[in-house]
Amino acid sequence: MVTITIELHDDDYKMLGDKMPLAIKKGMNYTSNHMIYQLQGYSPIDTGYLKGWFKYKNEGSMVDIRSPAEYAIFQDQGTYSYGKLKRSPKTKPVGGIKPKRFVEKSINATKPRVEEFFIRAITEVLKQ
């Protein structure tokens, strides 16, 4: 599960008045859509199932983004048994999963654009 929480200071956005919730919702939508785009780009490809990222919850200043693949965490963070382990002399070496860190890469690619997304959202709301 990936969660990005963005905190806005009310004093900075007093000019929005009652339009502030709409601006926050639009800004979060732009940010979460970009995050999903990045996750799809950085996710490893095998069957494509891992690339099915979606918004699970979108409430206020929190968006919960998930993948339908239950193994997403193992692809992202790897497994403890990464490398060659010998269980006994009669068994073959067992390899684990090397961490791909695609969630971290996606967050790092999204962070620099958050301000841009909120400026766009605020501009759109003020034009209404």
C-alpha cells in the first residue's frame, strides 16, 4: 500500500474560502493520478497484473493507492531470502527476490510536481 499525505495550512489559502475543499480534492486527484502513472511505469513487468494500481480511498488530504497484486510488497521490498541459500546438501540453492524499490522511485518522481498540481487545482477553482 502506498499513502501520500499532504498537509495544507489554512492561513495560506484563506482566499479560497468555501472553495478550499474542492481545490484540495482536485490537487489530490492530480497528485494521485501522477503517482499511479509513475507506479505503472516503474512496476516490474511479468504478467502486467502488478501494474493495475488504483485509488482505493480518496478522503480529504489522504489518498490510498493499491495494487491488486498481493505480491507487490515482495517485488518492491524484496524477500529476506534474497541470494543463494542452501537448505541442505541434497537440495538446490534457493533464491529470493531482489528489492526493486519502484514505490520509492515513484514517490520521488511525484514529489517535485505536487506544488505544480496544487497551483493548477487552485487556479482552476478560482476561475469557476
